[in-house]
Amino acid sequence: MDAGHDKARCTRYRLSPRRRARWFAAGILLLVFSGSRAFSGQMSGNADKLRTLMARAQQLINARNYRGAANAYQQALQLSPDSLAVLNNLGVIYAHLGDYTRAAEAYERALRLAPNSFPLLLNLGLTYYKSGNYEAAAKPFAKAVSLQPGNFQARTLLAMSYYGSQKYALAGGQFEKLIAARPDNTTLQFLLAQSYLQSHQGQKLLDYFHHLLGQSHDSATVHMLMGEADDGLDRRREAIQEFKAAAALNPALPDVNFGLGYLYWKTKQYDKAAAAFQREIEEGGDVAKAEAYWGDVLVKQGKLRQARALLTQAVREFPKSYIAHLDLGILDADAKNYHGAAGEYLEAIRLHPTRANAHYRLAAVYRAEGNTKLAEEQLKAVAAIHNKSQQQLFKEVSGPPPAQH
């Protein structure tokens, strides 16, 4: 495997997109919102027409005609431009329709009239949050927390906004306060652990996991998370020990045997890796992924027929497996099936275009076929990938020195 591929795999436990999505989704499950908060403020004026428009808007909402309700509220707003209730309800309707820009405008306008309104601050923050603008969401949530420091909902939303905007140190501080109020909430515990990991507070992370281990009834999961943390901190031996402990406590825990096998794979302990991948398959875990990496081990061990069977099965079950396509390409190239090899390498490149190995191997296939032009194109792609890596490395080492603590 090339260095770029290995580096990419090494970040699996730090913050892969799949794992980030899983933790973030888990955080969202902490809160169940049926909609934005209603505002109980009084409308300015009691004109009959205004009351009629408000009643009409509610009827349209009941009939699920939200566009019609928005139009009714817009008409009401013309009659009463400073009505907090109309502005808030208009924001709620636009948020429901997914028009977050207009929803935010309505809430911002309402907040200019009532800057310390807790419900309005939550509604504005939720609008930004649902639109994916976590940095903007953090501002009204922070003010809401300053108004009601003990409000669990507001502080959780603030913590999750910091987490979503990758301000992990700030997120960790908020999660610590939330856990102090609800020490048995496992979702908060794991989000705090991820915040420690992503903010490079390695020792604090490990200390926290040891604390969890002393309290948790699910010790296998905690051991696995400790192993992921150790791996993220390049403590491979400790990571392997934690995964072994997790697998011993609960061999059916999803990913535990694969995680152990993957660590063995990274440290070139291929026999142990193969045994762990086989256990993952037997336990019914992530079978396709385990088959792909077990197949890769067999390729390295020269057991080509067994490797092909596993890799073919892995691709059938999970067509997006980069390593399986790459290894099938290697097998085809060794058998001088250059057409088949080129197809597998092209698929691997489509899945991960910035990994040099598949480009380099495809260039070798084209050269073997006598297609010099295509071979040169792939070698140029390899050079561009390495050049980009060098530029990134230079950027990292030429920046300001880390702060001293």
C-alpha cells in the first residue's frame, strides 16, 4: 500500500466522515423538537383585520398550507410591523418550509425589538443550525445560555454548534458542564470524548476514558473507544490491548474484531489480522470490510486464489471498497489480465482520486500494454499528488510554533 493510502486509513479513528456523522447524529438524538418555540408576546394593536389575518394563518397551518400561512403573516406584518408574535410565527413557517434565510431574517428583526428574548434566540439558533451554519448558530445559543445558564436544551445546542463548526475545545467545555448535570448520559460522554480527541487533549481524553470505565456498565464499548483514542494518538500497542479487552468482553460488538484486525494490519501482524477479520465475519459484523482487508492480507501472503474469492465477495457486497478494487487490480495485473486490472484501478481511482498507488499501478498496466500516452498521464497524476502533499507538509512546518502551556 502507498503512504497516502496508509495515512488516510490511519485517520479512521480520528475523524472519518462516517464516524463524524455517527457521533454527530447521536448528539442530535439528545433533543427532540416538534418545531420552533411559540412566542407568547402580545401583538401591537387589536384591529379586527389583524385578528382575522392571524386566525386565517392558523387555519392554513391546520390545513398544512404553509405557503398560504406565510402570505397571511406577511399581510399581518404590514399592519403591525413591530409585532413579535407575527415575526416569530413568520420565522417558524419559513423554517418549516426550509427557507432558512427568510426565517433568520424574521427572527433577527424580532430580536432587534426584544434582544433578550430567550425563545427568539433559540429559534434563530435552530434556524442556523438546521441550515448547517453551526458557527452562526453558536452566537444566539451562547446568548441564550448567558440568560439561562441552567437551561439544558440551550447549552446542549451551543455545545453541538461548537462541535459542528469544529471548535472542539469550546465544545468540550460545554459538554463538561452538561455531563456535570447529567452524568449518566452516554451520548454526552462520547461527544465529550470526541471533543477531547479532536482538540488534541490526549491525556485528558485517556483520563476521561478511564473515568468512564470505572462507571460504565458497557465496559466493552469503553475499551474500544479507548483503543480508538490510543490509535488516534499513535499509541498502537496500547490500542491493540484495549481492543483485545473489548473483544474478550463482547466479541459480538460491531467493529470490535475489525478494529483489532485493522490495528494488526497496520502493524504488519498479518496472521493475527486475518484471525481477527475472520472473527468479525463469523460474528456478523462489518462483513464486507473484513473480507476486503482479509483479502488484502492473503494477497500479501501470496495466497492469491483465496484472496480473489474474498475480494470478489467484498466488492459484491460493498462496491465502494477501495482496497478490494486495488487488490483485484493487482491480482489481474499479476495474471497479465491488463484489461481487467485497468478497470479495477480506474474504479479505485474514482473512489479515491488523491491516492497515488492506484494511479501508479494503472500507469504500469498502460505501459505493459504499450500505451505510453496514458501511462504518462497517470504518472503526472502521481507527481501532482506528491507535490500537493509536499506543499501541505511545508505549510504545516512553516507556520507559527505551537503555544507553550
